[in-house]
Amino acid sequence: MSAQNITQRYLEVTAKDLPLCCPMPSMSMWNAHPKVVIPLNHGGEARCPYCGTLYKFKGELPKGHH
């Protein structure tokens, strides 16, 4: 993933981006709000509660372990 500005409202993420946190280290304004872990729902999407960025998982979601 290339450097992104946190004002972007949609990002595709892959397994290498997990665990998913916002803001991501690659974002140019990585210190714009407190770091928060973003849990992906079963559809592979989640929205940051601080900045509203929508994250969509690209590819097959990894299986969780129990």
C-alpha cells in the first residue's frame, strides 16, 4: 500500500495489513487521531469511528482460530 492521506474515505486492505488499525502507518497523517483497531465484519468491511474511512478487504479473509 502506498502512502495515503487520512482524508481518503475508502481503502482496500489485504491480509498483510492485518491486524487492521486506523490510521495506518502508511498514511501521511498517521497521527490525526488515536490509533484504533478496526475489526472487519463478515462482509470484509469496517469503518473507522474517528475519521469515517471505509476499509474493504480484498481477497479471502483469513480464518480465525479458536
